[in-house]
Amino acid sequence: MRPLSKVRTGKVRDIFDAGDGNLLMVTSDRISAFDVVMGEPIPDKGRCLTAMTAFWVEQLADVAPNHLVSVDPADFPEAASEIGDTAGRTMLVRRADMLSIECIVRGYLSGSAWKEYRARGTVHGEPVAPGLEESAQLPEPVFTPSTKAESGHDENISFARACELVGTDVAGAAREVSLTCYARASAWAADRGIILADTKFELGFIDGELSICDEVLTPDSSRFWPADQWRPGTTPPSFDKQPLRDWLEQSGWDKSPPPPSLPPDVVDSTRQRYVEGYERITAKPFSEWYGVARP
């Protein structure tokens, strides 16, 4: 049995060559905050992100093709057993020729978009209606691409710049796919009492078709807010690593490696935040997902 060769190791994911034009994307329980990987993992975080992606690609299958082949461990190459704990945290996917831009859609004014708007009245260089507060809903969802930085932070760019990077036709198609996916997901989440404030899609070409790749509408690539706690002018809580970030902000850490050790209650509350987001959106028990220990 030939071992799988590792293609790339990121902060959270490890990618392996699965042969036949496929990859294995293994999402670990590692967690980063302020661009630093913590020393303690968040149990089942990788499974939660993988389960969420699998749910959404099924929901969006009629919008665009996707790279997912299977999340069933029985479909993985035999050598996958040598990697370690892969059940529930692994996607067998097709290779894609990835776009060199991040495809971000914003429906609400938050994060870097809020900072830019507060300073210049624009979002990714485009004028936006005046007088909006932080977390306010935008007049309509906007496609706000960014570059993909090999190191450091991605750079927010205008649509015109995206056209220069990937071509006008491709940028236009990416915008259409991204906005349609956001509208579909936003409506689904709203019916379940959740606001999808913004999200990031990774798109690439597979067999000549623009396809949805990587993680899709997960808490790590999106801002999900409880609708009953949303107020313009405030920062609503989100279904992601917020308990971790809040604790780090209060710990006195200077945000340089090494990070402080995480208390067990912070690890547990962060896990619960991810699981709650998954269960509220999908209406499925997380305990039924591959590899999750039954209570």
C-alpha cells in the first residue's frame, strides 16, 4: 500500500494526493486566532466544518457544480487509514484549477468592510449608501472579492481589479454564482432564526466548468448571527470561535506566538458554539455525523 503524499499543510487543513485526479482534504481540530494557531485543539471542530460543507454543497448543487466526491470513509483510498483520524473530517474531492481571488459576498456591514466604510464611505472601493451603522444590513448583497495572499493578509479589491486578475467573463460568472449561493443560503438561514452576514467562496474550474470548492458556508468562512441578537450599531455574537477570541482579548496576550494555554471551559464553549450553529442550520443531530462519539 503506497502512502498518500501530502500536497499542502495549512493552519487547519492537510491535503493529500488521492490519485486519479482527486485529493483528500483533512480538516483538523486545530484552531487559529489572530493568525496564530492555538496549542489546544477544539474537539470535533474539523468534523463540524466538514459536515457543514457537505450539507451546503447538496443544497447548492443546482446553482453550480462542486468538487466533492464523497465524505464516506468507505470511499477513501485504503492508504487514508495511515493518516490517522479521518472519519467525518475528510472530503474526497476533485482537483480544480482554482481562481486567484476569494469570492466574498457581504449582506451586512461588518469586519474589514465596516472599517473601510467608516473611514471612506466605501466597501472594496465602491461607494455605499451613507449613514449606515456597524452590522447594518446593506441595501443589497454585494460581491466584494479579495486577493489570495501566500503570506500575511488577503487584500480587499474592487470588481474591476478582479476582472484584471481573472478576466471579465470569469469574474462576472464568479460574481453571479457567489451572489446566487449567498441568496439561497441567507434565505435558508433566516428561516431558522440566523442571519448570514457575509461569506467567502472558493471557486475553480473542473472539466471547464466553474465549480464550488473548499469549505462552503462554514462558521470559519462565514459570519452567522442569531437574528434575535442582531442590532445595528453593535457586534452580534457569532456561531464560530468567538468564545476563544473573547477570552484571548481579555487574557492580556499580545497576539504574538506562543499563545496562552486555553482553559478547558473555553475549549468546551467554543466547541459548543460550532455544534450549535451546525444543528440549528441543518436541523440534524451532530452526533449522527461520521466519527462523532455518541453520548
